[in-house]
Amino acid sequence: MDLIGLIDSIKLPVEIPLLLHPVTVHFAIAIPVIVMLLEIVNLFTKRKCVGVISTLLLLLAFGVYFAAVMTGKHDGSETFSLLNADGKAELKEHKMLGIYLLYGIGALFILRLIVAAFQGMLAKLFFIIVLAVFLGFVFKQGKEGGELVYTYGANVKAVSAMDDKIIDLEDKLQSCKSSLNTQTTSSSSSSTATTLSSSSEASSSSIQTSVAQEKSSSSAKSQTSSSQATSSSQSSSAENLMQKAQKALGQIKGMASSAQEAVSSALQQ
């Protein structure tokens, strides 16, 4: 079993109150800072009691860190389902770093006992450097915890209520969009049908206009042909009359010439 799984497998026999984690983490940050200040002062005072207090504070810090991890597990399980994907990933990293800090504070306690046995300046400096690195990770853990609360709203009741309202509004908005798409589809279908009916009416009217035009043109042609037939019949009648007049005129001329011949013959006798 790995180090993370070992802490996760621990089950406390008592019920942990909700939102106790913020109380414990304040002590988890403050105690190592106090130990750092005491160690720096002890470089110059070189008092044994200061080293003893520093060692006892580290032992107290181990208990505080254990409480912080346990309360963090409980609070995290309550808020995990309410976080988004980024918030869940941030919470997992926060939990892992907290477990590593628990092991780190235990290692610092053991290292402080070793330094107390040597009582050398270099050993004290080495312990201060290691403690400073540890404090850097502690501050990083505190920053990530603040982001979980203020950015992702972990275990914030108002934010959880607001998330519920946002989810409800998103559902209503989605339903409105669906109904709007349905109305748009029906209106587009009706407009298409109206357009088709208008085009069919326009086509029928154009066809009727074409038929009327063809009828008028055919009637005009028939009138033209009838007028042409009438004029041709009139011209043929005039030609017949002229021919008859010419025949009558020829007959008259023949009768006149015969009369002149008769008169001239009578005068000679």
C-alpha cells in the first residue's frame, strides 16, 4: 500500500463535524512559522529550552496536520460532487499535497531530535533550511485551499445555492431554445408552403395570360384573314364587271361599224 492509500484507509471511530478543516489549517500554518522564528532566535541565544519548545511544537504540529488531513477528507467528500472539472482536479492535488505535508512534518520532528543530539551550528542551519523549504510547500497548500474556496466555491453554502440556480436557469434556457427551434421550423415550413402556393398561383396566372394572348392573337389572325378574303372577293367582282363592260363596249363598236357600212352602201345606190 502506498503512502496516499495508507492515510485514506484510516477510519476514525468518531464523526467529524463539517467545516472543521478551516480551523485546523490555520494552526497547521502558524505552528511551523513559530518554530522557524524560534530556531532563528536559538542560533544567537543558544538556549536549550528554546530547542525543547521547538521540538514540542513540531510534535503538536504533527497532530494538527493529522487532524487537518482527516477533516479535509471529510469536507472534500461533501463538496467534491458540487465542483466542476477544474475544481475537482484542484481538490485532488490539494489532498495529495496535504498528505505529503503530514509525512513531512513527521520527518521534521525526527530531524529536530537528531539536530538536538548534535548541538552543532551547521546542523541547526541545515534544519532551518529544510524547515524553510517545508514552509514553502505549506504556503503553497494554503494558496490552493484559498482558491478552492474563493474560486471554485468549495463548501461555501451561498456558492452551492447559486450553482443550483445556475443549473436550473441553464435547463430553462435549453428548453426555451428547443421550443424556439420548433417554432422556427414550423414557421419556415409555413413560409415555404406560402411561397409554393404563391409561385403556383403566379404560374397559373401566367399560363392564363399566355392562353388569353394566344386567343387574342388567333382572333386577330382570323379577322385579318377574313378581311383579306373579303378584299380579294371584292377585287375579283370588280374584275368581272370590267370584263363584262369591255365585252359590251366591243359589241357596241361592232354594231356601229356595221351600221356605217349599211349607210354607205345605201348612198352609193
